[in-house]
Amino acid sequence: MFTAKPQSTSSSPARTYSLQALLYGAAGALTAEVLLSGVNDGSAVLQPLGRMLIVGLTLYTMHRFAVAAFRQYRPRIKDACALTIVLLFSILIISVGRILALSLANYLSVARHMTDLHANSFEFAIPFAAGGLLLQAVFGLQYGLVLGVSLAAIVGVYSPYQPVMSLYVCVSTLVASLSLSSFRSRSAYLKAGLRISVLSLPFAFASIFFEPSVSASDLSIRLLAALAGGLFAAILAAGFIPALEYLGGYVTDLRLIEMATLDHPLLKELSVQCPGTWNHSMVMGMMVEGAASTIGANSVLARVGAYFHDIGKIRKPLYFVENQAGGENRHERLSSSMSALIIRSHVKDGIELSRKHGMPQQLEDMIPQHHGTSRIEYFYDKACKEAVEGGEDVASVDVNLYSYPGPRPQTREAALLMLADGIEAATRTISDPSYDRIQGLVQKMINKVFASGELDECELTLKDLHSIAKSFTRVLSGIYHQRIAYAEPAEKGNEREEVEEETAASLDNRGAAKYKKAETEEKEDPGDGKEDLKRLGI
């Protein structure tokens, strides 16, 4: 079934998420108490314990709620550690920001005699939303929501006399996540920072109604600080996202876009050694990008995955039909099992090349998953026919020798690659590629993959498959559409016929001997041109 995979009822995942929540809550509560408790008044012995208990339970509950409520919130141990580090980093920013705000207010009060300033006016310049930008760029909206609610709880506990700040922290973090949801260029940081700044202005203005007396200079400082806070958050996020990518092994959309510029060494080699595969990959990229946008998947990851999914064919390009260009089919001299082994090997070769070039794990995973455990149908059928002709039973043919090792697609992006791979190749075989024929082929191929069970482990629904079919049909119809055959003028046609007749007569009467001699010499000496092609492996 193409429905969302239910959560495992085993105790292992639940225990893992519980430990993650405990780590998240305990680390956040302890760090907040150490860094923020100095801001509070009161010296009761049990007060720190009460604050830590409230904060820890809130963070623990938020983490567990997100696991149960959001399908895409499934943090691994590494992800939970990264989330916790970003939380601690955000608490540190708040602590440092408050110290600087208090110091600046005291300085202006003494040196400039501006006694009507409040220290919390400068706190609107604290980049509360930096953590939200970091998490959105790497993980997604759900992680930004968890961080936003967590920081709001911490600020609310450690700033009980500033009711606006708690909501301000939460909303600014959520807006930061929403603003960076389309992360396609470096300017996205600046645009996100400006959106945060614009949102901060109403909060800064509304805060004056919660205090008995606010001067004009105090209000001006609050508004300027609110504008600066969003820009500071964007600057911090832009500086720390590359570090988080490198240390955690994560990949952002921006890094994927950089890899998709076709300047990557693997793509350059693919275009030279495997021109047919390169063209096939480019068409697939257009197909999966549109389909991913339709179903809400990561369109950039899907497109870049299509570019790199067949890089393993670089090792043996001429054993794949799209690169033979009408030449000799090398599989005619091989047994079916050997041919299947060579075809399967491009998966293993692709994984080796991806690791050698340090490609992101998400792209490496797509190389085996886009084939899943499907059969290499052509050579399996050929082996079955040979077995029958040899008097053996079809059951004697080992299916495992003609099947890819897997695993099946685990993500929607990998599933899109599997569907597009077979559909694009099959579309090339249509002699009359009308819209209806392409639509019928797309639907037939999707039904075939659906019935085979290859998509059982990903999160595609029947509604998604219907949208994918419509998107694929639209893209393929634009590429392989019918073309009108333009008729030549009668005069040009007569002239061409006369030239062809004269040329044929000339060759028959005077040039036949020369062409036979040249043909004989070419067979004896292939010439420099063919030697160059051999050196290129073509």
C-alpha cells in the first residue's frame, strides 16, 4: 500500500526517542540555569531546582510530542545531538546578548546621562532567530517549531517580568524557519533577516504598553534594535551553517545547487564517457523536479539525485544500450548471467565513485535505491528462454543473479528516481509519441512498479502517484512531442534527384575503382580517427 508507514510498535525506537528527549531537556534546563539565572532576582534555595524542573519537563514533552505528531520529525542520535547543540548555542546567545544589553544601558546612563533607558530595550537586538535559520536550512520546519517553543519556555521562565519577550522569541524563530523554507541562494539569508526584522517591529512597539513609562528615545532604541536583531540572526546563521554541514555531515539545498552546476568532475566525465546516460539523466532531472514540487518533496534533492544516479556507468559505458549509438552490442558475446552481473555492477561502482568524491549521503543512498530489488528483465527473460531451449526448467534460473541488491526506495525522492528511470527509457521506444500514448505508458509503468511492491517502504500515497503521473506526462510530452514533416518545394526536389542521378552515374563509370581501393586501405589501416576513438573507450 502507498500509505504513510506506521510507526514501529517495538520498544527500541520509543526508548531511543525517550533518551533523546531526556538529553534535550536536561541539557537545556542545566544550561539555561547556569547562563540565565543571574538575570533573575530572588535567592531561594529551591528556586533554581523549580526552574530547571519546569524547563526540563517542557523540553522533554515538546520533543516527544513532535515525534508523535510530525511524520518528518524522526531524529537520529546525530540529529538529536545537533538539535541540542543548536539549543545550547541559542541559550548562549541570549545570555551574552543580555549582558551586552545591560552593559550598554549602564554606559549610556552614566556617560550620556540617558537615565530613561531600559536595559530590555536593547534585548530586541539579540538574534533569537539564528537557531531557527540553522535548523531550517539543515532539517526542516518541524525542528524549527521544536526549537521555537523550547526557547519561548526558557525565556518565559527566566524573564517573568517581560511577557512580550517569550512570544517574541517563539514567533521570530518560526518566521525564520518559514522565511528560509526556499533556500536556493545566498541572498536567502538576507531576505530571511529582513522578514524577521519587519516582524520584530510590532513586538517592539507593543512592548511599550506593558511598561508604565517609556520615553521617546527608549522607543526609538527598541525599534532600531528590532531591525538589527533580524540582520544579526541572518549573519550568524550564514556563518555557522557551513560548519554544521561539515561537522555533522549534513547537506543543504544550497550545497546541492552548487553540485548541480554541471562543473562537478563526475558529471563532466559522465558527459564525455556516457553521452547517452548523461542525456537520460538530464531529462530525468526535469521529470523528478516537477513531480517533487507537485507532491511537496525536496525538488532540489530529487533533481541532483537524477544527475548522479547512474555515475557508475562511467566504468563500463559501452555495455549500456544508450551509449552504444547503433554500434556493436557487447552483450551478444556474453552469457545472460555475465551480462546481468555487468549491469548490476554499475550500482556498486556508483557507490564507490560517490564515496571517492565525498558526495553527500543522501545522494549516495539514491544510487542503489533507485533500482531497489527489481529484476533486470531483459536478461532474465533471455536466461529463461535459453533454459527452456536447453531442456531445463525455468525454475533453474536463479532470480537473485538477475536482481539488484537493493535496498528499496526509503524516501519519496528516491522513489521518484525509480519511477522516472524506467519511464524515461521506455518513452524513447514509442514510435509515435502522442500525448495519449505517453500518458498510457506512464500510467502502465507506474502501475507495474506499484504492483511489484518496490515502493512499499517509502511514503508515497495513491494521491501522490496520480500527481506524479500527470507531471511526468506533461514533461515528457513537451520533450518527445510529435513534429510536423515539412514538404520540400518541387523545384528543390527535382534538382536533388538530378544531382543524385549524376553522382551515381559518375561513381559507376569513373570512381568505383577508387572507392573500392579506399575501402580496402581503410580496412587495413583504421587511421588516426578510429585510434582516437579507441583510446577514449568508444
